[in-house]
Amino acid sequence: MRNKKEPVRKSGGNAAPSRKLSAGKARRLYQAAPKKSRISVLIADDHTVVREGLVSLIRRKPDMAVLGEASNGREAVDLWKRHRPDVTLLDLRMPELDGVSAIKEIREHDEHARIIVLTTFDGDEDIYRAIQAGAKGYLLKDVPREALMDSIRRVHAGETCVPVHLAAKLAERVSGETLSSREIDVLKLMAQGKSNKEIGATLFISEGTVKSHVKAIFAKMNVISRTEAVANATRRGLIQL
């Protein structure tokens, strides 16, 4: 048994080394540590003022960088293929190639491409077509700036961002009756002011068949006139005037 007065021996070479680093070594470790890369963003919008505003806004964020700008859908696809951005902000209605078609082309190259539609159109069919094509977010252009920045970060992290009121429209579209492709064709010609006879001649179907399609359109859209049907279809994004 050890004498209580016997001094406790200090450990020798096995003692834990001091965790304190010299200033020079700490600096070298910091410089060697991997730096967090910024989120690269491609912006596609045919309106110059909107595009420049987005560029200015994103460039002020320390965790984001603008990788490119496109003024139409075709240019957006070409720039995406060239630069492979982390996130793409895409307008829905653009010349040469619309937003939905651009999304489909991009996703043919990479099904995991992260794309946010930023538009003024909030029709249920617009939202449905964009999400169905593969968009990971759908926002309106009146979205608050920080909400837009947060959406970019969330989509980059793998989330889907659709505001509650737009998600409700999407749910209504998914659960409701849908028009057939032929009924959409009839609607488009109705919007041009064509009569049943003219519609039949254009689509190579009988006038009676056209009347049946018109009746089905009215029932599915819960409208009672051609004018109301066209207005409703335009608002929802079923057709474009």
C-alpha cells in the first residue's frame, strides 16, 4: 500500500499534447480547409429589367453567384448545358422556347436538374404543367426578395418549394376533371372565334362531334358560354391568347 505522503508521480512522455496552436500553424490549417462553394444560378427571363434586377439581387448574396443570363428559352437550355448551374430561375412564357419545354429539354440531360419557375402566371394548369415537367419550385414575381433567396437555397438542398396558395391550386387541378387533348384543340379554335362548322373543318371532324366536345368542355369547366370558357381557360393557363 502506497504511503499517503508519497508524492504522486507526474506522467512522462505519454502526457496529452497541448491543443494550443501557434498563430502560423492555425493560419496554415485555415488556408488548407475546403471553402464552402457558392450556389451557381442561371437566370432566364425575356424581360431585361426583371433579369437585371435578379442578377443584382443574387450577386449581393455571399453564398450565391450568377453563372449566366438567358433572354429566351432556347438560350436558357444552351447555357444550362454549357455551365450546368446548381439552380436555374426560369420564366414560364418566353420566346423561341417556353418555360415548360425548356424544363423538359434540360431534364433530358439531367433528371436531377434543380429548376425554379419564376413567373406572373398563377393558373392551375400552368403550375401543374411546370411541376409535371420537373420544376422543383414555382414562385410568382411578387415574391418577397428574401423568400426568393430562401427558395433558391432550399431547392439547392433538394427540397421542393411551392407556396401554400399555389399548392392548393395544384391540388385542385390534380383532383378535378381534365380536358382531353382534342377538347383543348377545340378550345383554342373557339378562342379564335371560329364556329362549330369551322372548327370541324379545321380538325377534320363532323360538326356534331364538335358540338359534343363543346358540351363536354362546358360541363368540365362549369361554364355556360364560349366567352366564359375561353376566359376561364386563359386564366388557368389551358390556352394562351
